Amino acid sequence: MRIFLVLMGTLALALGIVGIFLPLLPTTPFLLLAASLYFRSSPKLYNWLLEHKHLGPYIKNFREHKAIPLRIKIISVSLVWGTLLYCTVYVTEILWLRIFFILLATAISAHILHYKTLK
């Protein structure tokens, strides 16, 4: 079971890292999942993740404050809308898919913006 949890934690970590660069993939939830799985399976990996220079602050800030920094909110919402508007205008001509992209961008933005802003 320990090996399975480490593997799932590593998969969640990989998805979280990819989510830093892809606006449709959420970073913080995957990093929180990775931390939770590592906590149950490997104290060494858990401590490494929390102390990581770039990834640790995502987890610590969210756990402590349940908030997202303003800069991250702006970047995330901008990338989501930029990507999905591009898809809506240039990628598809199917009306229901265009509507879906706009609704998806709206839902993701609402989710991001409902968290407090970390100052």
C-alpha cells in the first residue's frame, strides 16, 4: 500500500507541476493531494515537498491561509481565458463546444476567484 501511495503522490505531483504551465490543470489541488499521499506513505518525500523552493509555498500558503496570491489569481484567470477564447475562436466551429469553452472558463475563474486573496 505504501508503494501505491508514493506512486499516486508522484503522479499528483507531476500533474501539479504540469498545471503550473497549463492553465486548465489546477496546480494547488494536485500539490495538496501529493502532500497528503506523501504524508501517509513517506515522511522523507513529504518533508522534501514542503521544503521545496518553488512547490512548498503553494502548499504552505494554501494550508495556512486558504488564500491565493493576487499575482497568481491574475495569471491563472488570464491564461484560462486566453486559452479558452483562442479555442473558441480558432480551434472549433461547433457551437456547443464554443459554449462549453466559455462556460468552462467561467467556472474555472469563479473557482479561482472565490478564494481569499493572499496579501
